[in-house]
Amino acid sequence: MLFVDEIHLIMGAGASQGALDVANILKPALARDTIRCIGATTTDEFERHIKPDAALLRRFQVLHVSEPSPEEALEMCRAWARRIEAAQQVVIDDDAIEASVTLGAQLIVGRALPDKAIDLLENAAVFAKISSISFQAVAPTKDPPRIGRAHIESVLFEQYGVSARAAEALDAATIESELRRELVGQDDAIVAIRSTLERIHLRSPEATRPLAVLLFVGPTGVGKTFAAELLSRAMFEHSAQHFARINMSELKEHHELARLIGAPPGFIGHDRPGALFEFTERHPQGVILLDEMEKAHPAIQDYFLQIFDKGEAADSRGRKVTFGRYMFVLTCNRIRSGAVAPIGFSANTPPTVTPAAVDDLAVHFRREFLARMDNIVTFRPLERPDYARILDRQLSRLTAEVASRTGARLEVPQAACERLVDLCMPGQEGVRGFVRQLEQLLAVPLYAFLSEKLVPTVSVDVADDHVIFAT
């Protein structure tokens, strides 16, 4: 019996200057039934290399081996765990075997069961064995290391950067406090976000629908994108790698869907994933920001209907992806009517979106698209007290930066702060315009002043719409 692993490699192997390759050498023997051969390859390689050669294909009986179910993979892993125990001198608890199958199926993409579950068990055994080694002169223990669920979760985090309890350990109150500390002037929006996060705990562990689908609406520069970044940082232990921002204003044409999901077969780049599936291949969980969703082509908006409803989609290569451990945040700048204040005496009641606001959104989104939103969160325009708080934060950062770079102490009196707020308040650009104007009005002249003379203290004053520096 001849077994050929990766049998697609025999196509063209050894062919040079008219010589036959391995595939053509084997064909006569296979046709005469003088040898028995079993070959193994992946579905993609079979379609690409074996299937086009009809003469070779008809000499084999094709059997498609599908991925085993979690129950079948669990039995395989139990048998394999005994081998690992004998090889590594450890004891693997049954909850570790179950965790390797369930967490591997949910959080490791691009690999199949039972391979990824066995890989988790083997790595957990090695890590536990290494951590039990002592270089001090102590008597060795007779009890072998025990492998539990915690070891599997540690391997997931160390090897794949995935937190097994990101969604389960999500604390809505903690996230609300972080949002209130960083996000200025959007208390009603923060209450609405918390109300959505509190419902995540009611999900079934096997749910395939996204963790949440939030639509942030409001003027530009009021903190919608920043709020999405804060959500990602709070959910995934302040890690930036679990956050993806896709600028939907670049997808205004129908054919630009290929940039999102990948080019179809026959087109340049069809072997590479699009922006959406490139992120899901690398990160099995995260927050996906679809920025300025109203500017995307309607066909691209329709593509997300199935994702928001069932949590499943296929890329241009036909590979299915489940979005059950992702949160989607959409932003929209074009809205004339906002949210109303909560009715009643409860301060925790989330604000509601008025029918007029929904009508405004219906100009850019279909009704069935809006129906798939878990919450429509309205961000209000910022007012002068909000910009005063933003100025305080910017001045604190500038003071620390000046002290670290030049050693000078920056002093800005309250009267100067009031004038800076008046001069920097933007028209329609929001916080971005405010920060940019402050940089041009204060930061750039300040560093030019300090480059000419080194002084221990710099005092800032504003006169005739100009900043004056004194020592």
C-alpha cells in the first residue's frame, strides 16, 4: 500500500527537459492495478491541481473527509490526551479536553478540528511541564502537573492573543466608567451603549449573531469613532490589535465590494482576502468599525444584512466565516433629528430615537437594514463647556510634553483659557477642528519660541486674537 501525503505535489514533480513527472509515471501502474495507492490533499489543492487532470482523477475514488463534529472531535481528543500524558508525564483533566474542543472551535480560525484542539492540549502540556521545572536544589515532587481549563485559556492568549472570556467577562459598568472618563459631552450616548452591553450576557454561548450591532449617528467630530475605539480597548484588555476600522466612504461603487470581501475568481488578487476577512482571519474576535456607512454603495450595505441577522457570510473564495464573537459599530454623519431625553425620573433610562430621526436615516439606509441594529445611538453636538473640558485635557498633554522635551513649565491662566476656547471653537468640524486650531494657535508658536530661548517658565496670554508668551 502506497500512501502519498500532499498528493497534489506529484503534479509536475520531476518533469524537466521532456521527462515524465511523477503523476504520469504512476498512471500506468494505477491503471493496471499493480499498486494500491491512497493520496491525501486539501479541497483547494484538489480543485487546483488534481481535478484538471482527468486521466489521473479517474484512477482514484474521491472521498471527501469533512471536519468532525465537536462531539466526534471530543472523543478523538480524549484518546489523544492519553498519548500526551504518557509523553509529557502530565495529567490532563476532562474539562481541559472539553475546553480545547469548544474554545478551539470558537476562537481559532483557519484550522479544523481535531487538529487545533490537539495543538492546544500539546502546548498546554508543554507549558505546564516547563513551569514545573525548578533549577533550585529541592526534592522533586512525585505528583505530575495537572492540565485544566485555565491552561487552555492561557495557551489561547499567549499563542493566539485571544481572550477566552472577553465577552463573558464584559462589565458594562466598567466600560461605562471608562467612556465617561474619556468621552466628553455624550452622557446620553454612553447610557445607550451600556444598555446594549448589558444584554450581551443573555446570549447563548452557541449564538452566531454578532455580539452587538450599534449605529452611531451625529455630527462629525463629536466622538463616534473614538467611542468605538474605547469599546474595543475596554473589551480586549486595552489591545489595539482587536480593532478594525474600514472607511466605507471609499466603497461608493458596486465593484468596490471586492475590496471588502476579496476579488472573485479570475480577477487579479482573487487569492487574497478583502479587508473584512483579512481581519477575521487574523483575529477571531474584535470590534469592527464601519465608518461613514451611509456613503457606501447600497449593494455593499445589503451584503451586511446576512451578517447582522445570522452572523454568517462567505468571502469571494466561498469560505464561510461566523461573526458571533465580533461587535459591529457603524457611524453616520448625516442626520438632522436627534434623540430625545429620557422620559421619567430614572437617570439610567437610555434615550430613544425619534421617528423623525429614523426617517432621516431611511434616506441613506433601507428599513430592513435599520431593523437589524441592536441600538441607534445619537451623539449630540458639543457645546462650549464641552470644548472647555477638551482644552483642559489638551493643555495637560501639552504641558507634560513641553516639560519632557525642553524642561520648561507651561502656565496658562484661566482668562487665557477662556479666550483660547473662543478662538478655537470650530464651525462644523467638531473636536478635530478644535484640536487642529489649538495646535496652530498655541503649540506651533510655543515650540518656535522655546527653540530660540531656553527658559524655566513660559506664561501664556491672549491679546488681539494672538498668543503672547512671557517668561
